[in-house]
Amino acid sequence: MKIVFDCERMKYPYTGLFEFCHKLGLSLLANKAQMDEVQFYIHQKDVKFFPSIAKKIIKRSIDKFFFQKINPEISIWHTTYQASRYIPPRHKNLKRLLTIHDLNFLHEGKSVAKQEKYLKKHQKNIEKADHIIAISEFTKQDILKHLNVKVPISVIYNGCDMEIFPEYNQPVYLPHKSFIFTVGTVIPKKNFHTLPCLLVNNHLELIIAGKRDEDYIIKILNEAKKYHVEDRVKIIGPITKEDKYWYLKNCQAFVFPSLAEGFGIPVIEAMNFGKPVFISNLTSLPEIGGDAAYYFENFEASYMQRVFSEGIQHYKDNAPTAKILKNAAKYSWQTCAKKHLELYRKLSLI
């Protein structure tokens, strides 16, 4: 079985799609049968992220208009970005899979016109697919509700395997006090501006890591000023995997009040350290966090403060670390890769 795994979106580092393609791609290589071959459709600059022995199909800009000729022995082409413009034409031996991570644009307050535009784009790609993969049951139900799907759809959860760096002790920003931590692209849907209120009546710092949207940062800092905690809110930009390891290992709690997630890998990353995790109860997050997380059901400041303080006290009194670690253990890239390989095999035999 010859498989092409699409890594075109790895052109954007420090993003969830980069991590998805990189971690799942490596796990596919590690778990495939000896007679199978996994190739990567990828930008030239990104080939360094996979072993040199692995075959690569170098993405060309013109592929969005005139796709390059591909080996007719390829039986599986897995498109990993739901709005991709790089999908090869159908041939009789080729099965085309499409991963849909989320329909977050339906949950972000966008105009009806924009929602319809994005749905039309997704529908176009769905009609090219022989099978759909959703990364959560919530995403699957969103797809079935809002799009016309005439092919099978499977749920395969993302993985989460944290690399450890036990000797690392030089984060890009070294906090001066105990701190709460969050990570993600710093954009409005992440809802990070609701977090400064959690610093009232304590001495904690809030560290926010991730690619920065300067306009949204102004909103976060204005909220911090409203509560007179601006000196304890640190927005540090993109971080290395070593930095993320250090912050997750040493934070007092992880906070993630996102408005829309298809999965929510940062939540599981924090749970891998047994940390108390405070998340919104929106979209896929309750499915992923289960009964091992604490939930914000709204974002009114006094309510969030109460949930946070009561949750921290509950964590101290009940020591639910084992439950948190058990929930995190359900999600590994090895399991994710094996489920993908099983699906590839099934489709290649049809």
C-alpha cells in the first residue's frame, strides 16, 4: 500500500496544523507495515522534519491549478487541511481522504455571508473525498448538521505525546512568582482576554504563549489594566517545545477558555503533567476534558474567579492527579496513527 500524507500546511510553524502533520506523519512511519510506503506531500523547506529515507512529493504553487502527475500505484491520498486547494485528480486506484478538524467559523460570531462562503468551500472538498475523518465526535456532528456528506465519516482523535526535557531550565521568560499558563495562537476565538481577572486577590502571574495578533493583544492588556494586574500578564510570543515543557511542568494551573476547538491538544498536553485544567464548556472541549477538567460555563469575571479558586482548592483537597493522567493517556499519536493505518488499509481494499 502506497500512501501520500499531505503536509502542505507545515509551511506555518507554531500552529496546530503543523503539529498535527508532523506528529502524525512520524507516527505513521513508525507504525506502518514493512511492505507499506508513506510519502509526504510537502514544501521543500520542510523536508527536514522527516527522515531523509522517507519519500517526498514536493509541493508546487501551480499544483492548485494543474496538479503534478502522481504515481498510479499510490492508493491513498490523505488531505489533512480541510480547505486545501491541493487535492490531486481522481484515478481508478486512488482513494482520497479528507480530515476536517473543525467548523469553528460557525461558532465565532462571523456573519451569515462568511459562514456560507466557508461552508461552500468545505462542501467542494467533501465532494472530492471518498472518506471523511473528523477529529472529535463534536466535529462529526457539526459536519453532518451543516454539510451534505454522502461518504462515510470516521472519528479519529488526535494524539498527544509530550517530549520531555528534564534538565531544561532556561525558558524564554522566567516568571518571578507562581503562574498560570496558556498557549495557542493569540487571536479572539481563544478568548484569552477573559483571563486577567483570575489574577485578582492573589500574586499569580499569567503567561500567554503563541503567535501574536497585535490588535488582540491590546484588548488583553486593556483587560489587565482594568483589574490593575498588567504587570503580571506576560504575552511572550511563540515558544520552543522545551519552553512549553518547562511552563507546563511548573505552572500552578493551565487555563484555556477557547470559544471554538475541533479537539484542543493543549488541554491534553497540560493533563499529561497532572495539572488542574480550566477550560470552556464549548464545542469539543467537554468531550476531550471529560470529568478530569474544571469548566467555565460563562465568562463573567466574578464567576470565573469563583470557578478558578474553588477548582484550585478542590485540586489541593482531592489530589485528582491519577484521574487527570488517565484521561490524558487515552490520546497518543501511536493510537492515532494505528487507527489511520487501519482505515487506509480498509479503503485500499475496496
